[in-house]
Amino acid sequence: MAQAPEKTIRRAKKLRAALEQHSHRYYVLDDPTVSDSAYDEMFRELVGLEGQYPELQSGSSPTQRVGAPPADKFESVRHARAMLSLDNVTSAEEFLEFDERVRRQAGESALVQYMAEPKLDGIAVEIVFENGELIVASTRGDGVNGENITANVKTIRSVALRLRESDARWPVPTRLDVRGEVIFGRRDFEELNRQRELNGEPLFANPRNAAAGSLRQLDSRITATRPLDVYFHGLGLVEGVSFDSLVELFEAFRSWGLRTNPLNRFCPDATDVVGYFGEITEGRDALPFEADGVVAKVNSFAVQRQVGEVSRSPRWAVAFKFKAQQGTTRVRDIVPSVGRTGVVTPIAELEPVAVGGVTISNASLHNMDEVERKDIRIGDVVLIERAGDVIPYVVKSIPEERTGDEREFVMPQQCPVCGSPVKREEGAAAFRCIGMQCPAQLRESLRHFASKHAVDIDGLGEKLVAQLVERGLVRDVADIYALTEEQVAGLDRMAAKSARNLIAAIEASKGTTLARLINGLGVPQVGEHVATLLAEEFGSVEALLGATEETLIGVREIGPQTAREIVAFFGAEQNRDVIGRLQAAGIRPTLASRRRDDGPLNGKTFVLTGALSVPRDQVARQISAAGGKVTTSVSKKTDYLVAGSDAGSKLEKAQRLEIAILDEAGLEALIEGGGQ
């Protein structure tokens, strides 16, 4: 393959520098200087250059933020210095007592000052940089050993892949273990849950759970779709540079492109910390992120060393926690609510109560297991809390307040909207109305089917869907394809041209992909990612219709509950009828390549490393289509390592384990030669 011309090398370098600078301004400084479209244009150009000339690829390139092929499991990472937890205080009096202890331990001559910052409700991580390059990222774990989440952390836009050199006072250290908190912003969290609801996926209870679930995805390509953020606040091991205080440390962080919280504040004494805590408490509902208190740390590193630490926590830092935002009220009624996928959820209708500045009158009880576990009855006095200060939920009932008039809630046997049977599968928590024609499900089902993540019918939005349902023109997703231009033109605010455009969009959607079609059908527990796995595995709707639970459980990342849901959905006569009418209407999804049980690479495990001539996921799909399996870590179970240019530690480990090494030509020959 031809080497990249010098002009192209310079252009790629210039693009990388520009993209890094614009990302820094956008995600770290919140001060963008180019439009999203201009950024995207530069990004696409760099992707094209690196694809054409693989030697231009680099682990710190902005193009590496899209994620990597799925891992089998998370490897363990040992922290060079333990990640300790913090003791808590819950009042000004307790904090002032903490300050007195610090002063006694530091000595009379010590100047005890503090750095205070919001205590973010996220996931603690440590990122190791060597000579400015991001090498490994891990979770806190047990404080000594964490999980390797490097591929996932690299997808976070506010994480620097390479440290910047912008201040002569703070040269890039030879080794830097930096600690931070990965979070979901409030608005991003709300949008994520909205999308999950549309996809029929379980909602995250709060932003912290969303951050944890996103960071611990074995498939980092899923993490790349989640708008995670990070703020850095501490150190582990550092070599090649030194600091006297946290004030200096945070200056260095910012000079290197590591994001710090703009609400951090230097506090000359304990009284200032108490005042800062009062300000954050008062404004907590307006914060763009979830916080559950304030962290106060002694500013001077010399004083920190003097004060010391105990086995699990430092003596020089403390978490000043908010009081829980709770309230008590009475349950007026418990009513069943039918969602898009037919799940019947018990909803507590409450006497309105103000919690954290928000009036709450309804709260989900999630499922019957929760109702029974918490013993929630109609008429009960209950304790209400806002999960993550966002989602209201019932903490518990207060039995002492019962009068004897309370009633237990019983899940109805028929759907409260359409009268169809409500069933609970063995081992499942949810009760469900089976069938795609239940009016309570229909509108959201149609919106989901037409969405950009499904068959993508441009113009079929919420208001138009509502009209189609109200006028009886559409009773299920298959009816969309029977609509005529005249019917559509007769709807409110639909001119002849708009009607023609919609019918054209409906016609164009017939060529959707198999994964999009499966996602659009709204199978319980099946969102975009699982739909893609099913498409790759089965290759056609017909094959999926005949899948058994046993077969489905054999598909990567599909467990018994999801398998049961899939079999129940495609086994329902009503749903099979809808699918048949979709096919009769001309839906011909693009077939996905599938893993072959009799493929030339069947039973073989591969690891990819180094810069390849095409994107790794493309090579991974080629291996999968030939029956092989791709993992991310080299072990004794690995059969082949496919190595491109600049292969590093994986190549060395494979050589030590005497694992067969292939280049791309060798892989092609292996496939063509029947795996021999």
C-alpha cells in the first residue's frame, strides 16, 4: 500500500490539532469557536485520510472516540495509589468539629485552608497518562483494584486523549494518575430516558445509574452514544512535576486540558466552607448536574501529609452531605398505566406534596414486586423522595399511620384500556398487555416505528400520528403502508405537497435495514443494540420468527429474560399478522451478514490490534460472518491475533503466549482457505 504523501501527513496533523483545540473549547471551556457542521466536516476529512493511509492512525486521534468492538469482560487494573473514600458530615457543627481535628493534627503553626467543590453524584474514575498520552482508565473498584474501562472513557468528549502544553509553569508530567467523576448532566439524562422509553427499554432511576450503566458497557460503541461528562478533582501517582496546593493542581489541570468544576472555590477557613455549602444547597435545584453535597479538602499538600489518613479515608477531606429531600403524603389511589410495549405499571396518585421545590402528585411504583416488597396500600401515608433530586419515588409506607381503611392494590387481569388479557411471564417482574393494537400503546408505537432510530419515515411526527389514530386510519404499524395521498391530504395542516412527500417517505422506508425494522417493531427488551445483534445473527425476519429461547440465549449479550420476551412477541398471532402485512406491503429490509455455524472460522477467537487498512469493526464483522469471535483482550483462549501497524502490548503478550499472529492478508487467506 502506498505511503501517505508528506502533504497529506501535514494535513492530518493539522486536522487533529484543530479538532483537539475545538473539542477543548467546546467541552472543557464551554466557548466554541466553530459551528457543529464545520467540526463535523473536519472530522469526516480526517476519518477519510486515516482510512486511506492507516499509518496516519493514532490512539490519541479524535477519530478514536467512536468506540471499539465489544469486550468479553473487564480486566482488572491495580491503582498505583489507593483510591480512598470520604467520611461524611451532615451539619455545620459536625464540619467545624472536623476542622478542629485537622488543626490539632496539623499543629499550631499550620495554615489550614480549604478547597471546596460540589460533591458530584457520578462514578469515580482514574485515568493514567504517560508522557501526555492516555494509557489506561479504570473505575474505583474496591479502592485498590478497579476495572479497565479505557475504551469507554476514550469516547467521552471532555476527556483529553493527549495532555496539552500551554503553560510553561506546568510541563506535561512523565506520569499522571488523575482522578475524576464521570457524570450525566440533568438535561442529557432526561433525554436518554425519553429515548429509552421510546425504545421500550427500562428507564434509569437517576443520572448516577445512567453513568454507571454507560461506563460499564462491554461494547464501547454504546458508551459512545451516551453524552457522558467528566470533572477532574484529584491525584494518584504523579512523576515529573510537583505542586504545593490544590489551587496549583487545578491550574495545572486546566493548562493540560483536564476539565475542573467551575464552581470549585478556595476557602480561607472553615467558616467560608460552611458559607459555600449554604450557597450550593440553596442553588442545588438549578445545578446542571446532580450533586449530593460538598467536598472540602485541605488545600496545602504539606498539611495533608501532616494530617495523614486512616485505612479507608483521608483525615484531611470530608464530604459535607445535603439533607435528603423527602416528604410525606397519602396515597389516594394506585392505578395501572399501560406503556408503549404493553407493560402495565402501577402508578401512585398522591395528595400533592412539595419536595425540593417541586410539587409531586404522582409516582411510579415500578412493578408488583416493588408494591409488595414495600407493602404500599391505597390510603397509606408514605415517604416520598426525589431520586437524584429528579425522579419522585415512594421510599416506604408508614404502617403506624394506618387506620384500617387501607386497601391492597391488585393488578387487573384485563388491560384497563383495551380489555385484552394481562399476563406475567414466569420469572419476570412486569405484567403486560399482549398485542400491538391496544390504543394505549398505538400512538407511541407508531412514533417509535417511524423514528430515525427505526425505519425513519421523515415527516411522520407526533401530531400527525395523533390524527391518524383519532380518525381510525391507522390501527397498527402495517396500516402506515396502506395510506393514500388523498387520505393524508385530508388531515389538518396537510397540503397536497406535504401529503406527496409523506407518501414518498413511507415508500422509501420499505428499504430499511433489518436491524432498524426489528427495533421499530418495539419488541420488549429489544432496543437498537440488541436489534443489531439479532439482525447480524439471524439475517432475516423469517429466521427470527422461528427462533427458540435456546437459540436466542446463545446470541451474545442476550439473556433468558430477553429471549423469553422475543419468543413471546414473535409467537403472538396478532404480531405475526402485522409482520406478514408489512412484508406484503413491500418491506424488504437489507439483509445483515450473520455468523455462520459452519463458517471457516467457526470456534476460533480473534483479537485485533494496531492500525488496519479499514476500520476495526469492519474486520470484526468479516470475522463474525465467517463464524469467528472477536474479543478485545489477549488470553490463552485466543487463537489468532490480527496485527496492523504500530501494534503494541497485545502483540507482545500474544508472542509470549505463542499465539498465531496474522496480518490482514493472512486473515484473508485463512478465510479463503477454510480456516486452515
